[in-house]
Amino acid sequence: MAKRYELIPSTVSDWRRLARQGKLVLPNLDGMDFVPVEIEAPAPEAQPLAATSSGTIDVIKGDVTVRRDAAATATATRIAEIARALVT
């Protein structure tokens, strides 16, 4: 059980011992309900960008220029990742 929840095994043993001795204080859960889980549909995979007349896409931040071949896996998602990396 400890491994499943990434806990130290002795911690689980301590909790069980405290519960048997009546020393484990648990929160009052009266009136508490679980919230239903909603899973969003995955976003559609970005399509490759159309090649420009020069065939490249440039992402420029100050003195740094990242040039990608527009025909080679230059998806909008990848361009956004590159832009995010330049900002940090």
C-alpha cells in the first residue's frame, strides 16, 4: 500500500498503530461530497504549417533567432514550445 501512494512503509505502519490506539485524529467528513470528475477531450493535433516563400519559420527574441524548416515538422505546437522556451 505504501508503494502505491509513494509513502515510506513505516509511515503507514505508524498511521495504522495510531488508528488502533485511537490517537489518529481524522477530519469530520459529515456533509462532504465527492466532486464528479470531468475529462476534457484531447486537443486535436496541430497540423504542419504551410511553407512560406522562403520555406522557413523564424522565431526571434532579442539577438536569438531560431530558424525552422517549415516543411519539416513545424507544427504550431512546436513553434509555441520554442517561443515559450525563449521567454523563460
